[in-house]
Amino acid sequence: MSTIAICEVGPRDGLQNEKAVIAPEDKVQFIQLLAGAGLKEIEATSFVRPGVIPQLSDAEQVFAAVKHLQTEISLPVLVPNAKGLERALQSGVKSLAVFTATSESFTKKNTNATLKESMDRIRDIMKELQSQPEVRVRGYISTVVDCPYEGKQDPGKCAAIVTELLEMGCFEVSLGETIGTAVPEDIRRLLDSVLRSNPAEKLAGHFHDTRGTALANVFAALDMGIRSFDSSAGGMGGCPYAPGAAGNVATEDLVYALHRSGFETGVNLTDLCRATAHIEQAVGRPSTSRVYQAMKASSIQISEQE
């Protein structure tokens, strides 16, 4: 039976767009509950300038409270530049995420840099880490299918960026379908190009569910050999620079579908729903995960007090 790796992005990607201010203590408990559910890779926070994403201005405080979990699991944090890297390393981070995009316009909006400049920033980060080989780096590429400003993207361009990130030293590259417009045929077309020059075991799928196609896109990627996926507990998320984009595929929906299809994830679905129940209360709005809502309505108890 094949095992699927899941990178839980709820604490960072999931919360960054929330209007309600989430207390650091709630974020810490959320991460702890996710780890208790069996998730082995949890994106904890982002070391961006506090004014850019106020929700994540407590990065040092949150990471300090969960840092001890790094002995058991991976807790990657997003770093946008050398300053973010410095803050992350001072906090004792052992796993990083860096990001770029296929779209020049999106890159400019997201990072205030050209695509070339964003790649140069990543290159500088990788050079800085040469003396710290124990720190792992994961790459993200946004807008791999469509861009909210430029429209359709060239799969060949994405393939070239993947190759460049892997050559820089990223252990894996996550392909971000940022605005949730893609259908399985788009994912097959993208991967057909990317896999010509890059191995499937170095790739992950990151699919937003704006139009309800994220889970279908996961299975299209599975058919193409991808065995690593990003997801967000409760289906939380969005992007400040992609108006109207919904959250990532819900981790509960992903885990349920994978388990029913004969794959292993190492995640306990009931415990995962407890983590979502906690953050749902903190955020103050219902989760969009269908599996979570179904379990909540059934006789399965997912209350934190159980």
C-alpha cells in the first residue's frame, strides 16, 4: 500500500488571510493538535515583515512554543528574503520554505520583485545555508496553471523553474494552483511538461478549492505519480494577492479520500477533526471541510473536551 506525504499548511497559509486576530496560544494549540493527529510536516508560520501579514506578526512567539516538536516532526516556516532567513535561524528553525511564481505580475504583487529578483533572493538564501546543511529547504511555485493578472501560464516555464529550484538545493518543489481554476486536464498537462525534466518524487501538489476541483486535481496528480500534497485543516486559506481564491484542499477531505482509496497517510481522522474544531472556534466561522462537517454532525465526538 502506497504512503502519501501530507504537508499541513493550515497554521500559515490557512490563517494568513483571516480577518479575525488569532491569539498565539490558539495557533500553538492548533499545531500541537495537528501533530497529535499524526501529521509529520506542519507549516508553522512565516517570517515575513509584520506589516505585510499582521496575522503572522507573532512568528517568533509561536515558533518558540512549538520548536521542541522538531525532534519528532518537520515544522517548515516561510522566509521571503535574507532578513526573514535571519529571524528564522535565530529562532532555531530546521526547515524552511521559499517561494516564487510562474507569473511576473503575481511575483511583483506578492514579493515586490521581478521573477528574476525572486529567484536571486532564493539563490542568496541557499548560499547562506551552505554552512548549515542540516536546514532543509522546500520550494513553492505559485500560479502554475492560471494567474489572476495574466491568465493561463506556460507549463514549460513552470518546468524550468522547478529544475532551477532543485538545482539550487530544494529537497522538494510544491506546485501551487493558487486561484483554484484548474481541472484535472490542466494538472495532467502541467505535469506532463514538468515530469519530462524533473522526478515525481521531488514534486508536491498544492491545490486550492475555489471551484470545488481540488480533490479531483489531487487524484489526477496521483495518477501521474505524485505522492506528496499540501492541504489545510478545515479547508482554510486564500491568498492576499489572489482575490476570491478559496483555501487549500481540506486535510480532512484529502485524508478521507486517500484512505478510502487504499493509500496510507499516518493521520488519525478523528484527532484531525479535533484540531479543526479548535481553530474553527478561534476563527469564528465554520470549516468548509465536508468530511469535518459530516463527522461533526454524526455520532463521532470531535470536541476537544472528549
